[in-house]
Amino acid sequence: MRVKSESRRQAIVAAAAEVFLERGYEIASMTEIAERSGGSKATLYSYFPSKEALFLVVMKQQAEEYMVEAFGRLSPGSDLAGTLRKFGEHYLNVILLPDLLIMRSIVMGEGPRSGMGRVFFDSGPAQGWGQLARFLEGEMAAGRLRPAKPWRAALHLINLLEADYLESFMTGFAEAPSAQQIVASAQEAVQVYLHGYGRSSSRDLGMLENGSSGRVDAEVPEPVNQ
């Protein structure tokens, strides 16, 4: 009788993550994952009954890891605009990592046919957005943001931050933005956000000198026939 171990399980999950990211879900095979992990298919199936079950574990683990990292820099303080800008820069740097973009693309393709989308959302985005919502709720209570539904307020900020990049990156035709572009995108997103949610002080609105955003365009093509 085989004795299961956590270290062996994690080795399989790590190998599977590599294969799924390299091949995609459809092409990835349990045979290759077993070979990559240094074990047999029999051992692999003793830990995971199917490719889908293994992918769900990989996806959940990566979603949790990336979202903890993305939302790990939120701390209350008097400089709300500065805090949100730093968070925005860090968030964009994390969500635009190639591995996470590939994983999200796989989930979008497979999600409608399975429960993958829900697992990914519950394990990653929902956790991170909830953390952001609680932070914003505290800022509302402190009087630095106007009263609103915290969850909706969190979604609005996330969508402003992602607006320049996510669609083009998910469809695979954009180049990685420079550090300067990330800073400018976060700056502008927070400025727009605080125009809607902030108390009207020039500091909290994050206004730059001379009213300029200092923005460097990410060169995302405009839609045709607009």
C-alpha cells in the first residue's frame, strides 16, 4: 500500500502547474505531469483522480498565492491617495505577471463548462476584493471616503486599475508595460477614483502639479468603428 505524503503531493502540484502553463489545459496530459514530477501515473492518480481535479488544486493554490501578494500592501493611514497609488502599482505588477495571465485565460476558457471559474473566483479575486472592501470601509468610517457600499467601491477601483491592460493582455496582443506606465496608470486610476469617492481635498484627490497626470500611454489600439 502506497503511503501518501504532503511533499510528494506538492511536487505533483508544482509539476502540474508547469505543464498547464506551458501546454494549456486541453493539451496537458497526466502522462507528462507524472513524468515531470518524477513518478508514475499510478502514483499520480492515487493523489488526484482526474486532470480536472488536479487543475482545480493548482488553480486554487495559484489564485490564493497571487491574490495574497496583490492585496498585501493595504494599511490605513492619513495619506489615502498615496496608499491607493502604491497599492495600485503593486496590484498591476502582480496581475500582469505572465503565469497569472495564462491561468486566468485557461479559467475563462474552461470555466463555462465546469466549476473552475467559481473555484478560481472564490479562492483569489473574491478574497482580495473582500480585503480591499474592508480597507475602504475603514476609510469611509474615518471620513476619508464618502459613504458607499464597500464591495461596489472595491470593484470600481479594481476596474479602473485594470482598464488599460486586462482586455489586451487576455487576448495576447499587448506588450508588457514599463514601470513608468504602471506608475502612471495607477496614478490616473486613483485620481479618477477619488473624484468619485474621495472627500474633496487636493491631497486626497491625488492631483499632480499643473493638473497633469503625467500619463504614458500603454499603446493599446483603439476599437475600430467607434
